[in-house]
Amino acid sequence: MIEIGKYNELRILSKTEAGLNLTDGDKLVVLPYQYVPKNAEIGDNVNVFVYIQKDGRLTGTTQKAYAEVGDFAFLKVVSDGDDGIFMDLGIDKDVYVPTKEQKRPMQKGYKYVVYLYLDENSDRLLASSKLYDFVEEEDFDFEEGDEVSLLITEETDLGFNAIINNTYIGLLYHNEVFDNIQIGDQRKGWIKKIRVEGKIDLTLQPSGYGHILDSKEMMLAELKKSGGVIELGDKSSPEEIYHRFQISKSAFKKTIGSLYKERLIVLSDDSIRLLTDEDAE
């Protein structure tokens, strides 16, 4: 079955004036000659993105689309249309966003996170910036502490909303962010907490004992590379710590605390130092 708005592996059936006829054994898709791979022959299979033309014809392209139906993506508005706007999808076919599917008015030249879907009646490829209409709110396929992929969607008073694994939505609180985050960024994150009401708290830092072990090795390596002293300590700001180590202040304190208990470092308010033989005496 051909999936419109997605990539399909189709067989080359015949040649026409408009291009190659491709088939899944049931329907036909026209692949214009400018997108036909070199040395393609009748009977070969090609991987094409399929969409519907205004006249209802199924058309394919070997261009690389930024997203497929069912994806959340950060796209740019390229033109205005009747009661809506068009966004660049990376192929010759732009995706239409009806005005009613815009969370707030979308302007030409700006980029927005949208969800791609098919019109129920026409199978036309559409997009919407009303993201909450398309995210799953239960049956999570992850647990607290799991690593996930994030797409930053918007900044709020509390922090940054982010799409999780292209399916769910969660929140990165401002106090969890020490880096320069932008809307549309794709980041690696972790599930910090799944609340009783189904809301998801996120973090950009892994947690747990395994993470502390990794941080300890990194910290010792940095100390040796820095001549045994690093000018950061318990009184240092979260931003200073993140800039140097890309970990939160909480993770930093756990790491240096563990190293101190093992008698590997000496601590002060504004620095950490490798323990020397003189210190041991």
C-alpha cells in the first residue's frame, strides 16, 4: 500500500512522456525524469517521497524531504496562500498550513515547529502548529532516567517545551537549562520525572550512579590536563560549571563529593585540586 507523505519503495513499471510510472503492484506513481536515478531500468526499485498533485495524480520525488507525515519538524514559511501559508519541505512540493491550524499567525520568512498530517478527505499533505492536538498523553514508552530525543518547540514562563521521541511533549524548566537553547534545536535529553497527571519533566543531564562514574573520569582527566587545579568549586555558578563541563551544578557537586570521599581531590569554595603526596601526609 502506498503511503502518501512518506517514502515508499516502488518498482519501475514503464516510461511515459511525463516520467517513469512506478507501482506498488496496485496504484501508479509518476516520477518526473529530473528525479530519476542514473542507470535506473524497468523492473528496478526506487525509494521516493509520494504526494498528491492538485489534479489528484500521485507524484514521486527522490529529493530529501525534511519530514514525513507523522513527524514534528521545524520548517520555514516561504509564501502566503488562500486562508493559510506554505512551508518549505525540502522538495518541490511545499506543505500547506491552513489558518485554522495555526496556533498564532505564521509569517513569511520565519520558522515554526509543526506537525505533518494528511487531510482526511483529500489526502492532501498539511501541517499544523497546534502541537498539543497531535501528541500522545499516555502509554509512555519510557521511564524516569531514560535517554530520549528532544525537539525544542517554544519557550514559556516555566521553561522550554519539547517534543519527546517525535510522540510526546514535556518541559525543560529554566533551572535545568545552562546552555543557549533555541526553538527548533534537536537535543539529547533524559526523563527527569513523570508526574501523576501525565506531565513530563525533562533534563539535559543524565542522572544516576552510572553518570557519576562517567563524570568522575572526565573530572580527573580535566584536572590532570589543567595541571592539577580547576578554578571551580562549591561557590561557582551553575553557568560557569556548565560552560566548563556541560553538567549541572548538582551533578558537579555529586562528582566532586565522590572524588573527595575517595581522597583523590582537595576541595575549596572556588577550586578543586588533585590530592598530592604532601596532602596525604
